[in-house]
Amino acid sequence: MTSFCLTVLGLERQVFDFLGYQWAPILANFLHIIMVILGLFGTIQYRPRYIVVYTVWAALWVAWNVFIICFYLDVGGLSKDSDLLTFNISAHHSWWSEHGPGCVRREMPQAPGVHTTESHSYITVMGCLMDYQYIEVMHSGAQILIALLGFVYACYVVSAITEEEDSYEWYGSSLVVTYQRFTGCEWLASPPPALGSTT
């Protein structure tokens, strides 16, 4: 269930970051989806190493989302008006800045003699029920919450798999020791004879 929520939230966030041409979040979301799939594969196939890789990524994902929250809240010298998330190659901003709930865009045709790639320019955005930076903060907050749950669940799965492997090894070695004591035989790196065989 946690992996499903992580995947759905990652895809949802990827769509809106694509719409806003936010290149840094697009790359981070892509890596996140890959790591979630890797962790899910490790859980299904009982591969603790894959799950450990996911737990490391979950910690990095939490740190990334904390950075996004600080970015949109202008914390620590960061500014939501900068082009940091687009690698300074474009002036695009969050898709929610113009398409948030209740937002109305007022448009004006291009002035004569002005040649740009767009057919119009936006003057202002009015009537938004919520500022776009708070929508982005809510997205990142949800990502942090789900990532923490996934981190805890992944740690539990790794410990469960490790304990199961240790108990299996202990059970197998105890069977060998019991058989040796019962028969009075000892082997050097050789298993006990199969049932039904004559010695």
C-alpha cells in the first residue's frame, strides 16, 4: 500500500512539474519513481540489498523535499522567484502559479511590432484561493510523510528478512549437529546422507 501511494504521488508530481518545465524536480521525480520500483522489487523478491538502497534514497528524498519547502517559503536565502529549479535556462515557474484553484488569468494581446514565440502575454493572475507556493509546500509535505512511512516499512522488511535467514541457517545447522550426535558420525563440510540411503 505504501509503495502504491509513493508511486501514485510521484507520478502526480511528475505531471505537474512537466507542465511547469521544472527540470530539477523532473529529474528528482524520475529517480524517485525508479527507486520506489526497485524497493518494491526487492520486497517481492526478498532482496534486502535493493530495499537498503531504497531506504538510503528515502532519506535523500526527504532532504530534497525539505529543500523544496525552504525554496518556496524563501527560507535561508532561497527565493521562489529564482530560476534555480529550471537550471537557469528558462523563466518558467510552478504550474500552480497560474492554474491554482480559483485563479483567473487576465490576458492582453501582443503590442504591435513585438515578436515573441507566444501569441499573448499574461498581465496578472487574480482570484486564487491559495497561493501556489503553499500548494507546492503541501505536495512536498505529503511526499515527506509517505517517504517516512516507506522508510520505516523498508527497515522492518529488511530486519524481518534478515531474521528469517538467520533462523533458517540456525535451524539447518542444528539439524546437522543433532544428526551427528544421534548417529555418532561426523562430517567435514559434507551434509548428512539422504533419507532412505544405506551407509
